[in-house]
Amino acid sequence: MTILFLHGWHSVPGGVKPTYLKDHGHEVINPALDDVDFTAAVATAQAAYDQHQPDVVVGSSRGGAVALNIDSKATPLILLCPAWKRWGTVTKLKPRSVILHSRRDEVIPFEESEELVTRSSLSPETLMDVGGDHRLADGSSLSVMLWACELLVSNEQFLEIEEGSQGQSATSEDASYVCDACGEEIVIPVDLTEGSSQTYVEDCPVCCRANTIHVAMHEDGEVQVWAEPEQDRE
């Protein structure tokens, strides 16, 4: 997957977020954007987009405003605490896009992202509350950013989760396993941001016996869960 990453104001290429995406096997185009001239920053981003034709565009803070103001055609956008009220003229977000923002953001109010979603007539699930500050550089925020990139590129998967969420987090999905001890089917939430292969121990809520839970998420969006008896250790 090719990702165009547009950095924020007074930031530089090669920061924590684009490096995280690159370290997870993706090609990241991360041009240096002019900090003073917004028009020049948009022109640089547009040139990078036209040259590389990325699968997804990620814009952080001022870079989110840059992302909104380039002609990205049908390419999905992921905006991180976007400063759309401070720079640029575009005030609506296109479909197949996601905003990641922290309610505790001390720089760009969370309410501005809520307004952008409302203006755009998009689903409330378009906006995800993640992280503890404006940077969104903690492990959880980085994981959600990566998850959103991979999911948005596969539009069918994103729509399936969004339509089936019914108020639960768009980063989780219900699945079930059969307890090895009592044979009961147990429904559990699966955190999609924890990776495509997960293993952990959980007590059955019916018989209280410990099970080793295995979770596998396949490329077609299917989530498979199964259980094995937890082995006693001396």
C-alpha cells in the first residue's frame, strides 16, 4: 500500500507517525510542506499525489487541512486532528474518510472535527476518539491509524463494520467461540486494532474454566475465533 503522509505545522518528514506506517511494510510518501505559505504546501502535496497516486492520504493537523484542499479524487482520507478551520477553504469531508481526534486535544478542539463530520453529512462513526493529546503519537493511536489505512483501502470491509457497529466502536467487532469445557457458545468483542493474530487467556463466563482464545483476521474481513483448554502449569 502506498500512503501519502502530510505532516503538521512546524513538523518535518520522517516523524513518528509516517515512520510507524513505513515500519509496518507500507510505502510512505512524506514530502516537506512549506510552513509559511499554505498555497505552496498544497501545491507540493498535489504534486506528490499526482506523481505517486497513493492508495490513501493521511494528513496530520495542518497537514489535514492540506489533505482536504488537494484534488485527491476517490482516494480515501485519514485526518488526524485536522486544522481545517485555520487553513484552506474546503469545509467538507468526502465519503470513505476517517477522522482520528482526541477529546483531550489542547490545540485543535474535538468539537471542530464533530462540526466537520456534521457539515459533510457523514456517519458519526467517521470520527473516532483516540489518544490523549494533539500529537496522537501513543501506541494505541498509531495502531488505530494503521488499522484505518488498511481498512479504508478495502472499502467493502469498512462498510461492513460501519453498518454492523450499531453504536459500538468502529474498532471492534463481535465474534464467538465454543468453550472447550462446557460446550457453551461465548460471544466476545474483538479489538480490531490489536492486530490480525491474537492469543490470550479468558475464563468462560458460564463454567469459569480458563480457555486460550485465538483470533485471526483474514484479508477478506472475516474474523475467526476459537478456543483451546488452558494447560495448568506447575
